Amino acid sequence: MEKMNKAFEKVKIMVGMDAEDEEQQAAALNNSNSFAFMDDFNRNCTLSTTQRLYGFAICFAAGLSCTLLSMLVFFKPIKFAIAFTLGNLLSLGSTAFLIGPKRQVTMMLDPVRIYATAIYIASMIIALFCALYVHNKLLTFLAIILEFGALVWYSLSYIPFARSMVSKIMVSCFDTEF
């Protein structure tokens, strides 16, 4: 049991949590008046570290499975869009288990990545709209491409200087001067 506790402590540190962080978060919840809804939601959704890791693993595995299974129906854009978007939503939701829903939303609305978040969420909505209501394979395929690009750009927003590096590479690759 001692080894298990040490392992969970190591996982907490890897995830960015430790006992002090949990105590500080509890104190911040009691003192903060902003984000009242999210504070109540966080208080009602308290999970142990083990439960968080299980929730993350299950949600991430389900998201990854949906994304990978969507490749089986790649040539049927409507089914592909539904499976791919569901996989993205599950994978995105899995990180909320690790860091909590309030911190997830706060990080998504951070000024550095607010545009990437808005484009990513909008592209998922557009892909689902094209797949479920419009039933146009070309529009659905274009929405999937937009969604994939938004996913990459959103993911790069969590890596320091990654978006600027990719932008410079793309500019140098598609430079039209001879």
C-alpha cells in the first residue's frame, strides 16, 4: 500500500497537483466570489486522485477509440464527422478530470488561446451541423478539415512558441517569391 501511495504522489506531481495545491484550491474556492457557478460545480464534483485518473483514462480511451474507429468510415464523411467530433469532445473532456472543470475552462479562455478555443469549438459545431442537418458530403468533408486544423492549432497553443514556429515554417514553405 505504501508503494501505491508513493506512485499516486508521483502521478499527482506529474499532473501538476500536490497536496498543497488542493488545499490552496479549497481556500480559493471559499474566498472567491467570481465564477460562482463554476465554484459550486467544482465543489460538487470533488474526486479523489484515483477517481480523476480513472475518469481521465476512461474518457481519453473512449475518445481515442472513437477517433480511431472513425477512420473505418473515412469515405463516408457524415459518419466520419460524427465519430471524429465525438472523439474530440471526449478527449477534450478527459483533461477536465485531471485539472478540474473550472481550471479547464479558465485555461481554454486564457488570452493566449481564446481564439484557438473558439475556432476549435466552432469547427466541431460546424462539422456536426453539416453532418446531421445539411447532409452534404462536400461541406462535411470541408468541416472535418477545418476541425482537424483547429484541433492542431488549439493543441499547439499549449506548447510554448509552437504556433509561432509552425507559422514561420508554413510561411517559408509557401513563400511565392522566386
